[in-house]
Amino acid sequence: MEGNSLNLAVGNSERNAARERELILAVQAGQRELFYELVRPYERRVYAAALAILRNEQDAEDASQEAMLKALAKIQQFRAEARFSTWLIQITVNEALMRRRRERTVIMEGIDDHRENDSGYAPRDFADWREIPSEALERKEVRQHLARALASLDPKYREVFVLRDMEHLNIQETAEALGISIASVKTRLLRARLMLRDLLAAGWQQGWFSRLPFEKGTKPW
């Protein structure tokens, strides 16, 4: 029975990969109307990657849409040297980082302008954890605590963690997406995991988790 299920899963995966290759070639040949079918399986992943960097739902949506448009414009450049999903995520990460740099520039330029009243500003929390693909996070309380813990990380750690442990990019792909060295990816990922473990340890003691997150062989998503 298990063998039949495995064969079925492998067969479905191969068919999906074949269909994806067909769609890529068709869009590259000018059938642009098929682009949405091509990127539809990755919409949540694209949004999650943008949100991890920008930490603002509206900004993440805007960055995701812009990334999709750029991917369509650059589709001729895709040569299948990496997975299509990786290529798409890299475009998204670049778009999100560019937006964040631009926003910081605007903030610095306007830092001496006292005419703006920002007393009503309230930073947005990380989006509902359900936006991140997950089968293990079933309790709303757990999702909220995990989301807050992840949002509290320094961006350089959060970005590596999301791309590597949640988007499942490999070390090389993560390094290329963020423009950092492989050694930096490994160092930041380790620190991110340790910091999240420490932040969530109190929750484990209070019974949020059946096992401590990041114990060997377990992940909280």
C-alpha cells in the first residue's frame, strides 16, 4: 500500500514538472495568457518571501505583484539552470529588498521634516501564520506566538530563515537570492534557529507544543 502511494506521488510530481516545463516554453513562445497558470502554485510562497522582508501586508502584496510582472517580462531569460520556483522567489526577494532600501532612503531624507505628524503610526505585525504553507500549525495561539517570534528577529536572520527553512531553498540558492556568502547563510541560519528556539522555549513550558521546537527531527511548521 505504501509503495503504491509513493509511486502515485512520484507520478504526480513528474506530471506537474512536465506541465510546468510546457507552460514555461509556451509563455516564452508568446502565450502570455498562460503565465498565471504557471505561477499560481507559487503565489503563497512569493507573498511569504516578500512579507518576511517587508513585514507589511500591503507592501508585501505590492512587491509580490511587481515581482510577478518582472518575472513575466524576464521570462525569456529563464534557462532552467535552477528551479522555476527558485528563480521566481529570487526575483521577489530582490524586489522586496529594493523596496525596503528605497523606504529607508525616504525615511532618512525626511528625518528632519517635523511637519509630518506620525503619532498615529502603528507597525503592522507579521501576517497571520496561515499565509505560510503549513500542515502542523493547527492552533491559532501557536501560530500567533510563532509569528511574533519570527517577526522579532533581526531582518538578516529572518530572511535567511524564511528562505531556507520555510521556502526550502538550498544554501546556494539562499545565498544567491540575498547576495551574501554561503558561510553567511549558514551562520545566520544557525543563529536564527537558536534565537527562535529560545523565544519559544517558554511556550513549550506552558504546553503550547508537544515537543520543543527545533528538537532533532522536528519543526514547528
